[in-house]
Amino acid sequence: MSIVKEFQEFAVKGNMIDMAVGIIVGGAFGKIVTSLVNDVIMPPIGLLLGGVDFKDLAVTLKAGTEATVDAAGAAVAAVPAVTLNYGVFAQTVVDFLIVAIAVFIMVKGINGLRRKQEAEAAK
């Protein structure tokens, strides 16, 4: 069977449409979770830890330089600091955990429904 024919069968069965819908809904769900973490969960945690904004938590590995003007009058560009942004990483980990828990619950529910259908079919 040719690759083109296999792809046509795949697309006609609806798998491609299901996959596209899943990707679109998953992307939107990811944005919702990111907003939930950044705007609802992390601010109170930061407040409890002494008014810390997790986005600002970082370790400076190398200090940056400010923009200057050299002896000839030409502007010298600023060099940004090199930082290890562990606060942003912490927010991303919380994002991941929420998405992982949501997917686990969804898969668990689908598997439960599938087992129920198989049990009814066996009767």
C-alpha cells in the first residue's frame, strides 16, 4: 500500500480531524493553565513568602554593563546580565504539574468509560 493511500485512509477516518481538535483545545488549555499559575496561584504564594514576585527570582551569574559613549562619541551598546531565572522555572514546573494532573484525570475517566463499555459488551 502506498504512503499516499495510507494517508488518505488516515485522513478520511477522522483521525486527523480529532488530532487537530485535540491540538487546538490543548493549546488553549495550556494558555488557561499558564494564566492560572501566573495570575492566580503564584501571587499569593509570593505574598506568603514575603512579597516575592517569582518572575524576578534569579541568580546573577555575570553582571551586565550599561550603555555608554566612547571617546569618539559613538554609542556602545549595553550588555545584559547573565542570570539563572529559577523563579520562571518554578512557575513552569507548576504549569506542567497542573497540565499533567488534568491529563491524568482525563485519561483515567476515559479508561473507566472504556472498561464499562467492555464489561457491558461482555454481558
